[in-house]
Amino acid sequence: GAMGSSHIRENSTSSGVRLKMEESKPMSATRAYIRIFTYLGPKEIVLEAIAVAAAAVSGSGLALVNLVLGRLITVITNYISGLSTKEQFMEDVTKHCFYFVYIGAGRLVCTYLYMTLSTYSAFHMVRNLRRQFLRAALSQNISYFDMNSNSISTQASTNGNLIQSGVAEKLMICFQAMSTFVSAFIIAFTSYWKLTLILLCVPPALMIVIGIVATLEAKIETDMLSIFSEASSFAESLISTFRTVQAFGSRETLVSHYETFLNKAQKMGAKKSPLYGVLFSMEYSIMYSAIGLAFWQGTKMISRNEVADVGTVFIVIMSVIVATLTFTIIAPNMITFQRAGTAATQLFSLIDRDTQMDPFDQWSGERPAEVFVSGDIDMQNITFSYPTRPEAAVLDNYTLKIPAGRVTALVGASGSGKSTIVGLLERWYEPSAGTITLDGIPIEDFNLTWLRTHVRLVQQEPVLFNGTVFENIANGLVGTRWEYASATEQQERVENAARLAFAHDFITEKLPEGYRTIIGERGGLLSGGQKQRIAIARSIISEPKILLLDEATSALDPHAEGIVQKALESVSNGRTTIVIAHKLATIRKADNIVVMNSGRIVEQGTHQWLLKKRGPYARLVQVQDLTVHAKESSRQSQIESTGAIIDKETALEPGLLSEAGIVEQRQPLASASQYDFDQVRERGLVSGVVSLMRENPELKWYFAVIGVTCILGAGALPGQSILMARVMDVFRFEPHRLGERGAFYSLMFFVLGLGTFVNYFTLGYTTNAASQKMLVKYRKDLLNGLLKQDMVFFDRPENTIGSLTGRIDTVAQAMLELMSVNVVLIVITIITIIACATLSIVTSWKLGLVGVFAGLIPLSLGGYARIRLEMRMDQSNQKRFSESAAIASESILAIRTVSSLAIEGRVLDRYTEGLDQAIRQSILPLFHMMLWFSFTQSVEYFILALGFWWGCTLVKDSQISFYQFFVSFMGVFFAGNLASTLFSYTSSITKGKGATHFYLWVKSLQPTVQETQENRAIVPQRAVETIDMDSVKFSYPLRPDVQVLKGVNLNIRSGEFVALVGASGCGKSTIVSLLERFYDPTSGNIRVDGAQLIDMNPDAYRSHVSLVQQEPTLYPTSIRANVLMGLKSDPSTTTESEDDAVEKALRAANAWDFVSSLPEGVNTLCGTNGSQLSGGQRQRIAIARALIRKPRLLLLDEATSALDTESEKIVQNALADSDVSNRATVAVAHRLSTIKDADRIYVFSGGRILEQGTHSELLRYGGLYKRLCEAQSLGS
């Protein structure tokens, strides 16, 4: 068929690993398209069948009209030739006009039926497909996610939308067109077969051209889709790490890297130009030539008396034209089907991919009852390397016995394979050799869900899901015997688990709605310690036999850590517990401590025994031991004192609403609402298009050519009306004149055909060239505009990472609908309608005015009403479906958490529920809207009836001639036909208008913190030598009533090392955000070198500041490019010094050795989120990035908490050695060993500074700090 079986290009990922299924055989887009329909439910199949039938009936109505028209023309010519009386004439006319009315009514009903039913079925079909796709995605092994950074979540929504538009009403419109085609040819053959045969060459000629074009187009489209998919996952990595992008001012660099993808796609897209040229021009030229041919032959046949009357010639010609025109309806839709098919192949390739495990399978495999599980784990001769790096063995013939009910601790340098063991026990990966047994049974024999519900994991970076605290903790009950317990029992279990994890108090006291508080994407509104405690509660609620703690406390501050540590000790009691730790204090009590180094065990034993041995472990302890001098105190008194601290802390908080109130806010709160897209007034269509044309001044010549060809192209139909009328008039002549005049007018049709070919080819070519250029610009502008925004913008709940990334794609694509082919066609149509209407009125004002006012205007109004409704519906649909997209995106980003909790089923249900709800809410508006649509599709028949009756009345009374009647009527009729096609573009216009509105909104959105005319020249006077915070108060804009800082005074001087410590949620990290100027204080001042920071040029200020966050963010480019991000782009430095700078920075961060040992050295690619490197390695690269710019202010937000002791010590030294004298360092730390050398330590509690001084001063003072130290002490 015209779709061609365009082969989907093998989607080989960067690491050269291909999907299994695509190796065997890529599915053709056509096969995929047909397969989409297997997702119809039984009820939908019936509805779909009714829709097809209705479309077929509606289509035949379109063909029958010609029969009535032809007969009417015969009636008129007979009357003019004097073959019938006035009375007889008007009686015949009235009878035929009623036929028009009947056809119109039939089409109204049928159109309504097929539009509503097919859209409804399509909703359900795509819902089932999306669900199946997410299910398949959740069933992939983790290695699939390591390699396929192409964002699955965007595929579910973008490809889902492409498929939706390809299987709904557009498909039915094609069925309708096919039915028209068949009926039209039946009518033509039965009317006069000889003439029909002559014209039979027309449709195949068009078919062949369109077929070739569509096949070529599809191939280009597929290649472009895969590039856009790469671009999209790169954009996703930028949006998810916008803090880093802003802190390093690397927006331009990264966006231009994004642009390289787009330019590649644009070069491909440009190849479509000649194709569009042909596609646009063939229709008209072939059609006009055919009309010419038909009249030339028809006039000959009549002059030879082979045909009885003109009407028959007219029926044949009109039927063949209508039949041929059905291709022009089918062709553009073919492209939609092609896209739907192509999009479906991507989804099916994942759905068909073999997975070794099925997390949805609840029953196969061993599922022993709880009582029989003791929890002995035995790892025998395990060898393993990650699928992405098969050559590097992470575990090498590794053997370890983990006894039941005991605590086994794994320690060692980062990259030594500790976390890998977690991955193997969770069965995320399979060892390449060796076996792992649980109670003597190989773990692959157990049911996967069963295994994961009995082996619970607490990760280093806890991931929480969008929803309430209760739902998050209750996720741990999925798959256990309490999953369907009563609500009260579940609530009780949740609270008990929260108590065990020391989370109950802060949930009930600090969170506005307790367990019902909604926590945003990735738990954004809680502090690290709070998130971790909720995650622990979630892990222990199912009373697992085996607990894996992967650095569960490394991200917490000492106070929270003491609490969580205690919690973990209470929960690990009597369970098999495997602890991976950097902080050795946390594992002193382990029954067995296993020291690892590059995949092997170096030594193992208890803390005491290993200390005596004086091996690697003893050395690690020495490094970390802080307060050897502090007096030994029993564990008990520490905990009591921790308790005391809590009281003190609560005593310090006079309620969350503090004195600062909202009175002194510097910027009115309203500023937060400028980011609310729904509040912005929508632009009109015209103003949108005009603004976009202004956006693209470089395309002005393209626009000029398009404008001229539009105006010329609009002359075709009026020309056609006049020629047609002339030819009709010719039939009055006697035979010998008839042949000669007929031949002349037929030739004129050929001329018209040639002119339209040249004109429309130019038009198609230019339009595509321009729109491909615009696509690059739009995507780039959107990404750039989003990355420019303030933190407040990203804090907003609707701006999730998934939805913003998805929007870049969908918005750019929808804007093209507005700025490409469609708009051009609309412009031509409008100009043509005006031209035809004018022609009609000028020729015969009596008939023309009735035609325009009773005909054109109702048609246009009906169409306009439909546009309005569709726009409203479309906007609400997008909003409804984006909520479910966010669920998918969230779960895919957190796939490790989802699979370790075995909540794939729960996620899938939530996703399905989201889709179902979206569908439920869309049904009513759909029914309303389609009424209007059916009206616009049938009103033209009522107009035909009126026009003929009135026109014939005028002819009868000799007020107008037959020629005038014909020109005037044809003019209005063609214009009317066009007016109804005009509204078939509305859906793309609707999407385009909304998208344009979003695009211009993003471009006009000005962040509060940015370089402006006023502040451009205000830069730090002495390059950030002093920073003073003066009674700073702060609340996050989205939670204005919760004060995070309650009047903080801080001084930072160049050359100093300042540390911030305190319980989690006490405001330490907020200070870092203020120092990076991610936010401005609510009241109070921050002065840099004596000047107000709020008045300063943020870019200039940030160029002196470097930030290292707790979770390092790397981009999927090379290590070298990641480090160079930190460099202020200064053209004077040559590339050689760049290489030196990179090496220096990597050495300073103690990363040079491991980087140079990688096969490709600094050019090694980091993978999405740096997933190819271990946590410690990622962090050191991030530190190198921070050091390369020689910052005057270095902000370390728990920079080393993710490192093991050895890396930490090295990095500590690295940070201490690099030119410290020249910069100030501010470190937020949980691990106090990292900051004991600080020049000044600020101890925070509840948004205030409680104590300050050096390590030894504060120990002497004996306050909160001393207790924190004791809680972390290692000496025993």
C-alpha cells in the first residue's frame, strides 16, 4: 500500500548493544499499524464495526450527489433548449433538490456515529497499548535501563499521542473516502462506461506518485524520530539537573550540544522538500488534465450523438473527480497512519523483547511460607561484570557466607563491588558464573516478587513517589499478606513501621497533614533524613527476613543518623542484615565485617578482631575516628542525650508560623504565580502566527515566496469555475461548432494544470524547507527558556521532569502544525473562498448574495464553533493525560526502587487508573463537539438544494442566463466545499495554537534572578572576598507559611573553611541555595564584598562560585566535557591548556588515576546520569568540575557523604591541598570527621544558629555539637 513497509532503523544504542527483537526482524510500520487493533476490547470491536459501516454509508452519500447534480443539469439544458415547460421544469427541480436534503440528513447521522464511536474506541485501544507498554518496560531487567537512556516515559506519551491520532476519526474518514471512491466509480460506469474508461488512467497515476512519495517520506521520518529520541533523553538529563546547569552557568554550552542533534535531524528533514513539492502539485495538475481530457472526448461523443445528454458527461466527469479527490483525503492521512505505525513499532519492539524475569508473575517458582524462611545466604564463586562493560569484572570468583539472623557489613573503596552484591541479591543482574542460594535454594528458583518482598532494600538515595506519606509507606505492603488488609489495619501497620523508623514524630508534628501530606516528585518537600526514614519504614513494614542497607545513613546528619542507626539496629534484630557502609561507626556492632577491594575479600571478622589485626580495616578506622580524646561514653547515655536534643529543638520552635510573618516579604508572593501557565491569557490565532513570523526574521524570503505562491494558487478555483461554465455553455451549440470550441476549452484546462503544477511545487518545497528550520529553533528555544527559569519554576508541582521534557517534543511538533503545510493550505483556502465569493456576486448578484449569506456563512460559523470546542477539549485532554505520563516517568526514573519493592503492579494500576480517568472525563465533551462537526459535514447539501432551487427560479424568470447561473453557482459551491475542508485542519490548528501560546509564554517568562540592564555591571568588587548574611529569613515560595531560616547571621571570609552542621531539615542546605542565589531571602540581607547580592549580576557572581552536591550530576557526554563545564568560557585559553586544566582538576579531585585507567581515558562517555561510573567516581568528577574554575567560594553540600572512607579521605585532602588560601569553602556536612579542621563551625537547629566556633572550642563548650560528635564517635 501507499504506506510502504518502511523498515525501522535498528536503534543501536551508544554502547552498540541492540535490542534482541530488532536483531531478529524489524517490524514493518504497516504490520505494527494493523497490530494496534489487536488492543480493542470486545465491546470496542462492535463499536468500531458500527463506525466503519456508518463511514461507508456516509461516503456513498458523497458520490450520490453527482448523480443528482448531473440529472439537474440535464433538466436545465432541456428547459433552455425548449424541451420542457416552466411548470414541468420547476417540478423536476424541486424533486431533485429534495434528494439533496435527504442525502444531507443521512450524512449528518452517519458522521456523528462514526466520529464519536471511533474516537471512543481509539481512546481504549491506546490505553490498552500504553498499559501493555509500561508493563513491558517495568518487566525489563535493570541492564536494559542502564543501556537505553532513550526516555521510555516520553515514548509512552509521545508515541501514544501519535498512535491515537492515527487510529481515531482520521481512519474513519479514510473508510468514508474509500466508500466514496467505489460508489463514484459504480455511478460513473453505469452512466457511460466508454468515457469512464478513458478517465480510468487518472487515479492510478496519482496513486503511484503518492505511494512513492509516502515511502520515501516514511524512511526519512523514521531516521528523524530516532535522532529526536536521543535529543529528548539528553534534554531530560539537563532538565533533571537544572541546579547544576545554573550553578555552572553552562546553559549555552549544553543547549548547543543539544542543538547538534537537532541540526542532524534538520539536514534529514530538508530532504523532504522535493517530496512535498511533488505531493502538493500532482493532485491539481493531474486533475485538471483529466477534466480537459474528459471534456474534449465528451464534446466529441455528443457531437457524434453517442451520448444522449450533457448531464451524463457531467456525471462521469464529476464522479471521476470526486473519486480522484478521495486520494487527496487519504494521502495526508496516510502520513498520519505511517507515523502511528512507526511510533507503534517502537512500542512493540519493547513489548516483544524477551525478558528473563517477569515481575508480574505472582505464582511461578518457589514461594515458601514465612515460617520456613531462615535467611541463610551463600554466595559461591561469583563472577560478574556489568552488561554495559563486559570486559571489566566487578566481582571476581567471590565467595561469601551470610548467616541467618546476623548482621554482615561490607566495607571497601568505591568501585570495590559492594553495591553490586545488592544488585545480585535483588536479581537485577545475573552472575556470569557461580551461584547464590537462599536457605540452600538457588535464588533464581524463587518467585521474583516473593524474593523481592522478602529481601528488602534501603538505598543511599531514597526515592519516594508522588502521593501521600501513607501511600509511600504502604507501598511496602504490596505483594505481602497485608496488601488487602482493612484500612485501619494498614494505617496501624504504617504507623508502627514509622515508629520503628523514628519517622512517626516528624510526620505527625512537622508535616501539615500528617500521614495524608502529599510529597512531591522524588519527595522534593522533605529533607534527606526525613525521606530516608520514610523509606526505611517502607522497607520494614512487610517484616522481611532479609534487609539490605546500601549506605542507608550516609546521606544523613549525625543527629538523624544516630536516630536512624538506632532504628536500623532495632529493625535488623533477628533478621539477616547486609550493611554497606562508608561510615564505619555505623557498623561497629556487625557480627561480621567484610573488607573488600576490587571484587575480592581482603579480610573479614568482628570490629574488635579486625582492629587487633591492624590490617586495612584498622587503617580505615583510624582515618575516620574523630573524638579519640573525647571521653568514652556508653551508647545508652548517647541516646538519652539525643533524646534531650530533640526536646531542646522542639522547645526552640515557637510553632511553624514564626514572628517574621509574611509582612516583610521583599517580593510579593504573587511572583510565584507568574509561573502558572493556566493563568496566562491565551493569544488569538493570528497574533500567534504573526509573533512566530517575527521570531524567525531569517526566514523572511521563505515567507515571501510562500505568500506569493499562496495568492497565485488561490486563482485556480475561480478559473476552474469560469472554464466549467464556458464548457457547459458550449453544449448548446450545434455539433460542428461544439467539437472545435470544446477542444479549445479542454486545452485551457491543460494550461491551468501546468500553471498549478509549477506554483504548488514551489510552495511545497519552500514550506518544508522553512518548517524544518523552525523545528530546530523551537526545540532549542524551549529547552533554553526552561533552563533559564528560577528554582521556583521547577518547584511547581506541574513542572515535573517528565512533563517538561515531553512538552519540548510535543509543543515543537504541534507548533509546526501551525507554521507549516496546514497554515499554507488554510491561507490558500481563505483567499480562494474570497475570490470565488466575489466572482459569484459580480456575475449574478441575486444568486451570489443568497449563496454567500445562506451558504458560505452558516458553513463557516458551524466550523468556527467546532474549532472553539475542540480547542477546549484538547487542552483539557493534554492536562489529563500528562498526569498519567508523570506516573510513568516517575516510575521509570526510579526503576530500581520500583523493582526492589516489587510494586510494578501497583504502579501499573495507578497508571491505568490515570488513563481511565482521563478517558472518562473526555467522553462528554467529545459527544458535544462531534455534533458540530457532523453539522459542518452535512450543511453543504442543504445549501446545494437552496442554491439550485433559487437559481433555477431565476433562470425560469429569464433574470439570468444559463452561463451566469453556472459561474455564480459553481463559484459559491466550490467555495462552500473548501470552507468545509477548512475546518478539517482545525485539530492541528488547535494543537498548534495552544503550543504556540506555551512557546511564547516560555520565551517571555523572565526569571527573577537573572542578568539585566540594571545589574549587568554590578559584579563582586573584590571577586568574592567576603560574604555576610545579616538576619536572613527565608521560606520557600511554594510554602510561604513555613519558615526555614529564622534570622541567620553568618560571615564568610576568603581563605576560610566554614562548616554548617545540624539535624536534617534545620536549614543547612537552604543556606547553600541562597549562597548560589537559587533563591533570594524573604527578608534580611546577603552582602558580597559589601554590596547587596540581590542587586548583583547573578552570572558574574556565580562564575566565582562552585557547587558540589550530594548527588553528583554528570551529563551523557565525555568526562572531559563534563569537567570543562566548570570552566568559564574564556576564548583566550587554547585547547591545549584546556587539556592541562582538565588533568589538573582531575588530579586535584584524585580522579586522574581511575580516569586514565578507563579504556578511553577522559573521552569515556558517562552515560545517562553518569550511570556507567560508581558513586565515588561520579562525585570525584563533579569535584574536578568544581575545582577547574578556581572558585573563590566553594560550596560542598554533603559532597563526600556518598564516598567510602578511602575516597573521602583522598578527596578531603584534595580539597584541602588545592589553593585554599585563595577561596572560601562552605561545607554542609553530616559526617563530622570531614569538618573537624574547619576554621568555624556553625551548628544549626530549627532554622537558627545555636552555637559556633572551632571543633575544639565547641567540644569544650559541651553543647549540641559535642553530643553530635559523640553519637558519631568510633573509638570503643
